[in-house]
Amino acid sequence: MRSFFYIRNPNKRMIISELYKVFIKHPFISTDSRSIKKGYLFWALKGENFNGNNFIKKAIEKGASFVITDDNNYKSNNKCIYVDDSLLALQQLAKYHRIKLGLPIIAITGTNGKTTTKELIHIVLKKKYKVKATKGNYNNHIGVPLTLLSFNNETEIGIVEMGANHQNEIEFLCNIAIPDYGIITNIGKAHLEGFGTFEVLIKTKAELYEAINKKNAKLFINNDNELLKKLIKDQEVITYGTSENDFCFGKIISAEPFLKFSIGANLTLIKTNLIGKYNFENLLAAACVGKYFKINNEKIKQAIEEYVPNNNRSQIIKKGNLNIILDAYNANPTSMGMAIDNFINIKSQKKVLILGDMFELGDKSDIEHLKILETLTSLEKNNNNIQIFIAGLIFNKLNTNKNIHSYKTTEELIKSISQIQFHDTWFLIKGSRGMKLENVVENIYFS
């Protein structure tokens, strides 16, 4: 931590420990001037499409105690703390704070299910501890520092979600968070545009295991996942899976459509508000972490049964006599395939699939979209009770099946589907965030 910072008087240099004293007095940080309240610190960050320095005046007017900025124009402003690099200062401060607190931190990454797993672990651990976790999906080079800086002396366990779209990113985030425990939910095909190849993606996710290994810390691992098991080196693991030899084991009871499963030798039955067998590993991870931290099965059961998904992640929305599965927060080939498989197994006389393009797949994009289209074509031929709608430039370009309704944009799809009235129908809406497929819901009508 060799970077130096300037505060109020540009001739006075201050090291990170002195900046930390400012943070301790004003422990609420925002990078968005719209959310500033009296006493907050406004951290002026800049990127390709934004510049927080443009909102310094507004933040001060709203009551910010200080503004942290690397803009030379604010060196002499008494309300501004001038630093060499605002983002670097944020990251260094977060690491310094994490070391000062010394609390146990659980890091979670993976291609699919990391946010759901994070939320589930959070609610389970809250049954016994004062826990704080990443809000939403604040899981990048800005979100992880902000998450760490939200922890305080009352926090007993911290949960940090880590995302990545290029190599070495997980290693970088681990260097800031210094986790004591790690979980990789799974590794599938996503963000290939940034990683280049699936092999590089695997290596990047495994950076969490490397960080845990260096610290001689512990891993929670799905013992049914052969790929993850191959990445383990000589390190301590706490296993979850379907074998009675696992530290935490469970069995799926049913998924029609809500998942029911049991855990432990006493077969504690848990009825969830999550759909799909693919959520079993996320639920079992939370149960495993809970058991490790001495939370009994009844408390784990209570926590999980209270959890209701939101934010467009596997939400069940009832609209008259219609049931809509809204899973439009994100999509990649792995999650898309699992969602379709689960949807087909739901018992219903009428079904509608609404899918949108999958983004950030690089030169594999056409291939992966064609694989999904092959699956859809097979479904259309073998299921008279299913209608299929797809939207997006990629799907629309590649689709050759006239029985699959295809549109270039979500707006075009909405215009078409809003002319139809449905009755006693199940829907699956799935696509990448940029497709904004959640807007379809309000334009689905029932008779």
C-alpha cells in the first residue's frame, strides 16, 4: 500500500491509514450522487461511460462530508480529498478495512447460481449470526470494495460475491477480500467474449481455489461436480452432495415445480420457493455452510423455506390463471439449457417459451445459439402443447424454423404477444439482461 493521498491541503501527504481515519468517522460511502445523504462520503469514480467528478458539486450540496476525487481541479476544495487514483484508493481502503476487522469472510464465485447461493447462505447464517453480504450483484472491482466497506465491528461473518469476465479478475478480488472460505458454485459457458476459451474461464474461476490454498483456508465444494474436484489441490475441503459420506448430504424429493429436498441422516424435509432441480446444489451449499457454522437443521429449514426469489431470478409470477417463470436477469448456454429442461418437465397442458439472445459469448455466439435452436426445434416437433417465441438479433438471424416465432427485438416480440390471450398456461421467460425481457410480463394477457 505505497500510494499516497492528499487531503484538503495539497501540500500535505497522507497514507492509507490516515484516509482510513476519515472513513471511520464517515463510514457510509456512495459512488452515486443521487443516493448521497448528510454525512456520507462521495467517491467520485470514472469509467468509459461515466465520470463521477461531474457530480461533485451536487454531492456536496446534498450533504456529503467529503468527496474523494482524483480530479486536479478539486485539490484545494476543503470538502475534497484528493487522491492519485480514486478507484485504487477505494480498493486499498477496502483491503485495509478488511484486515482491521479480521472477521471471517466467505467468497463465492461461479458461472451460474452464485447470487442465489449468496442469498441463501446469507439467510441461513442470519439465524445465528450478524451477517452482511454483497447487495444485489455488486461483485466486480468496484462492488467488492464497497461490500467490504459496508462491514463493521458488529459484523460477525461477511459474504462476498465475486464475478469475472476476464482472466486474473478473481485473483485480483481475492487479493482485496482475503477470504477465509471459498465456494465455486459451478463452471459453465459464460462471458466467453472476455475469456476467449472455456479453458481460460476454468482457470479464472480456479483462482479462488488458489487464493484459498495460499492462505491455508477452507473450501466448500460440491462433491458431485467432477470438474470442481479436479481443481482441488492439497487443501482442506468441506463437502456437500448426495453421498452419505459428504459433510452435508441431501436428496431431491420432487420439483413440481417448486423444489423439495431432504438433508441429513434424519431426512429433514425442506419445501422451497425455488423452481428447478438445478437449484438443488445452491440450496445444499447453503445448508452445508450453515451446518459448518453450527446451525441446526430445523433453523436451516426455516431459513430456506422463508426465502422467496426476486430481481427477475427464477421468480414465479401469477397473473390470473397464468404462471410465469421470470428468469431474465442473465443467461448463458448452461443456464439456458437447464432452465429449458426444467420447464419441459413441469406438468401443464399449455406452455410458452420466451427466450432472448445470450450476450458476451464472443466467437462462440452463433454456435451456442444454434445449439439452443436445435433443442427448440426438437421440442416444437415433439410437443404439441408448446409455443416458442425468440427475440434478439442473433436468434432471429439463425432461426430457420417457421413454427418458432422469431423477432429482432424485445419490442417486436411484445407487440406480437400482446395480441394473444392465454388461458391456464405456464411461461418461461429467459434471456440476457440486456434483452430486458421482464418487460414482456406486463404485456401477457389471460382470458
